Amino acid sequence: MKDVITIGEAMIVFNPNATGPMKFVNGFHKHIAGAELNLVTGCARLGLETGYITHLGNDEFGKSIRTFIKGEGIDATEIKLVDRYPTSLNFKEIMEDGSVKTFYYRDKSPTLTMTPDGLNEAYIKQAKVLHVTGIFPAIGGQNTNVLLRALEIAKQHGVKVSFDPNIRLKMWSKEEARKTLLEILPYVDILLAGDEEMEIIIGEKDPARIIEKTRAMGVSCIAVKQGEHGSVGCYQGKIVHSEAVKATKVVDTVGAGDGFNAGFLYGYLRDWSLERTLHFANTIGSMVVGVIGDNEGLPYYEDVQERLGEVERVER
């Protein structure tokens, strides 16, 4: 049995070797990324059993991603390499303050070859949590149908559904995002969303209103991410605000939300209190921003323990 599985698109991301506008950058370093992949990587490093469902290009980039996935201890049995669909690319622009812009090259994503009938029901039903995002349906084609079928399977077999909207307005409009993501919300058990994203989906940015509206839709566990203002959670009738954990240094903000999600799911699966879960998740988010890369800063469990002061690491 897997603790967390996900379905999504993995990409090669090229990080600049200098900060500033991308048009002035002359070199890049190859990395591996994708919101769903970041999530399961974060979960795997914390010690959870994970799996990933995707199609990659049958090319050197696709093989590189698959090797990375296996190296992180993530189950790769539901990953397929397909011909004539090149692995998607993402170039990143990083400014001095750590802010990031992304430039996608994913018009012929290998995930467009996925079909609802091609999903392995037995694989999905053995998981405790299926994590999904709004990125996969935004890619286009019939990805929305694939995702909805995965959600149907999860609900039929009592698998909890975790959802991060991860709205990318370079991929679709606010109206398109709202329409599709409102179809997903009725399936969701665990909502992990930014306040600005929820304003697009349900017209509410205030955490109290977000909690009220999404609970009415049947969502039982909610975490609203507010960046430097921390996070607000609701579970089993209890609402908790958790202060942000100050980052030692901010060099790259990409992946912080995925790190938060991994930490939250870890606490959820360990049946921790909401207070402890939110603080743990906030701590991981603050650690991720101190490292350049989408998932390079995702910590191992012992790293988080050290940051929390629960253990002392002896370096020499």
C-alpha cells in the first residue's frame, strides 16, 4: 500500500546560472520539476511510501526524469515512455529578490497520450491518498477526463483525495480554471490551497470564508496557504492559524507550496494535531525557499527535526 500517489506532468526545468532578466542570461543548469513530482518527492524524503502516474517522452530527458524518480524511492511502475511526444521543458527566470518567472515549452506534452481507460484502477485503490493539482487538466486535451476518472476511482475505493489548485494563468484563463476546478472540488477531502487561488475559484480570499464555503462542498480538511502570513487550517471542526516560519534566506520561492503540501500530508497521515501539522508544513516551506531549484530544497525528515530543534546534528 502506498501512502501518497499522484498523477501529473514531470518536466525538465532549466535554471539560470545568473539572476536577472532571462534575455541576458547565457547559461542554464538542467533540473527536474513538476508540482506533482515535487509533492511526492517531498513525501518520499519524509519517509512516506509514494507512487507517480505519468507519461514521459521516450527521449533522454524522459529517461533522466524516470531515473530521478526511481532514485528518490518513488514507485515508477505507472510511468510510461511514449514516442513522438517530447518531454516538456520549463525555463526559469530568477531575480535578485528570489522572485521567479517561468517560460513553458509543453504544447505537445506526453501526458496528452493518457486516457481514462488507461488508468490502473488497482494501483489507485491501494493508496491512502491521491494528490492532484490544477496543472494536469490545464495542459489540455482530455487530461480533465483522465483526472476525473482517477478521482472517481479514488472515491469508489475510499482513497482520500488531496488537491492543490496550483493555478497557472500562463496555461489557461481564470474562467477556464474556475470552471474545471469547481468540477474537482466535490471529490476533495484535503484542500491545500493559496488564498489568491481560492479567490479565483470561489470568489473568496478570506480564510474563514474559504473554509465555510469549501466545507459546505464536502471538503473535510482544509489548509489555506498565505505565504509570509503563515497558514490557516480546519479539521474536525477546529480552526487554527499557524504563524509563518521565517526563512533563513530566500533565493527561490518555487516549490515552497509543494513542500508545505508534503509536510501537511505527512502530519495528516500520522494523525498529528492540526497545530503540529501546520507548523511542520510551514517549516518545510521556509526551508525550500533557501535552495535554488524546484525540489532540491525539499528536506528529509531528520532535516526538519533539526530545524525544529528536536534533534541536534553533529557535523564533526
